[in-house]
Amino acid sequence: MNQYIQLLKSETVLRRLSFIQLIAYFGAWFSNVAIYTLLLHMKVSPEVVAFTAMLHFLSGIIQAPFSGSIIDNMKPKKLMLILIAVEIFATFFLIFVNELSDLWLLYTLVFIKMAAASFYFTTEMSLLPKLLGGEKLQKANELHSIIWSLSYTFGMAISGFVVFLLGVKIAFILDAMMFVVAFSLLYRVEIEVEFIKSKESLKEMMRDSFRYFKRNPHAIHLMLMHSFVGLTAFDALVALMVDKYYASIIATSLALGLLHASRAVGLVIGPVILGNWVNNKRLVNIFIFQAFAIWLWAYLMEDFYMSLFASVIVGLFTTTLWSYTYTLLQKNIEKKYYGRIVAYNDMLFLTSATITSFMIGFLATKGFSLEFITFLIGFGFIVGAVYFRWVLSTQNIKEVG
């Protein structure tokens, strides 16, 4: 952990952006628990739960072909401020969702909110390689994932209690206020990076991106590798688990918060334990460990307390997979294409997460057990391990260090 502290001390802009990120992500998870609690209290079908989970990712997929070109053509700070402002309003207006007839409003606001959040994330991840390089970039990505996990842990856990004690409306208002704080802090940050406004049209920039992929197929393989992490989009699965197994023994909001928070504990610990050990070859083992952790969760699912334990183990390997595959992509692409390729990378990741959310709802409605669905997700990481071993043997992939 000391290496992350030293990095924050030496990199002022990264330190300030990380603090803003902590606040913004923390706020995001407040509304997430509130949204699923609201849906379960409205007694919606599994399809509605899964569709809402899909919307969290679908917006990022739709905008990705354009967002990367916009990122490469606009100053990062200005763009990030606009996106946080959108999140403020989309979050606040969730207070007007009260009954089943308001689902259209919920869908619209979730779509807009997550589109802005995804766009902001892509902007920040394309900014990091312009601020840092080499091992510092890897540690910054790991730090980014640790902050996400910390926000996820405390956001989900505290939100569970806030929703339980004060209700979903207060959670939405608190979330919006946190984005106001993040906007105010970002406004004061000076971000000095080289920025050359492209003279190419957005259409031509998109064409140029595809020509780059044709010349550099390894970039496509690395994006596909990162997309496997999208299989851990467990929001719909956790909501259905709570409804089926735990609603009779603990309040819905508390169960949602604790399950997500326990997995996030593993997400925080993972990079601290594995960050210095993992390399290209050992990443194959991380994929396999992730599969077995998910299978353990499937086996222990019916017992709430054992499920909390298994959630920690599941989270242990996820953050390392996420941060290392992201850094591999950044390390193996040209600086000119950062914004566009990071956007396409996020599009593939979000597509994977969307399909996962849809399949969870679809299979659950068709009568498949939640344990079987979880087993299938774990098997996906075995496929990822085999695929990455093939990529390493056929492509020239640089090591991160």
C-alpha cells in the first residue's frame, strides 16, 4: 500500500483526480442500492431487474463509437465537468420515480446517468497515460480500481443502512449532492496535458481507428481480454439472490449492501496482494482462480453468511484482472489513439456486462437455478484463460513493467 501512497504524494494532479473519483464513485453506489431496493419493493419481474442492470451498461456501448473521437478532440477538464453536471441532474430526478407507471422515467434517467458516468470514466482513463508512464501507469490503474472498490464497499454498505433508515429518496438526494461536491473540486484542478485539436472530422477519426486496428490486431485481442471482466456484472444476480434466499432473514437494502460490500472487500485487497506478482504469463492463472472463486460462490449461495465469505473471494481476483488488462492495452497502443481505443475497449467491456445481465434475467425466467447461472459465468473465465494463453503465443504483447 505504501507504493500507492508515494505515487499520490509525488503526482499532484493524480492525487486530486483520485479524491474526486472517490467522491463521485461513492455517490454512484448510493443510488445503485436505492434503485434495486425500489424495484424489489415494487415487486417487479426478474426481466425488469435484469433490464435495469443492462441499462447501466447499454448507454456506454451506444456512445462508444463517438465518445473516443470526442475525447481526442476536446480538452479533458471541460468535458469531465460537463459529464458530472449531467450526472447531478439525472441522479436528482430519480426522486420522482414512485410506482410501476414511472418505470419509463427510471429507465431514462439510469440510461442518461450511466452514459455520463461511462463517458467520464473513459475520459479519465485516456487521460492517465498522458500524465504517467511505465510502472507509474500500472500503479495508477491499480489505484483507480482500489478507489472504485473502496467507493463500492462503503457506498453499498452505508447506502444499505441509509435506505433502510431514511428511504430511497434521501439516498438519491445525497448522491446528487456528492456529485455537486465532485464538480466543485474538479473545477479547481489544473490539468496540463498536451492537447492538439484534430482537424479531421469525427467520421474520419473513426475510419482511422479501424485502419489502426487492421494494422495492429493485437489491440483487438487485448480489448477482448479486458471484456471478460464484464462477466462479473453481478448486480442482477445479487438482486435475485436476495429476493429468493435472503429476504426472509434480513432487510432487502441491508442484504444488497452487505453482499456488494463483501465482494468489494476482496476487490480492495486483491491488487495489494497480487499487483507485484502478476505478469503476462501469470495472468492466465488469475483467470483460472477467478473461475474457481465464482464456482465456490455458486456452491455456498443459499447460506447468506457463507455467501458473504465467498463474495470476498470472488472479488479478490477481479480487480487485478481489470487493472492489468487495462494497463496492457494502454502499454501496447499508440498515444494518438488513446481516447478512441479506450472508448472501444469500454464498449466491448460494457457489451460483455450487458449480455451477462441479460442472460442472468433470461435464464432465471426460464427456470434455471441461480447456482447454475453462476457456474456458467465462472466457466467463462476458463475460456478467457485459454484465449489469453493463445494470444500470448501468437501476438507480440509487451510486458507492463
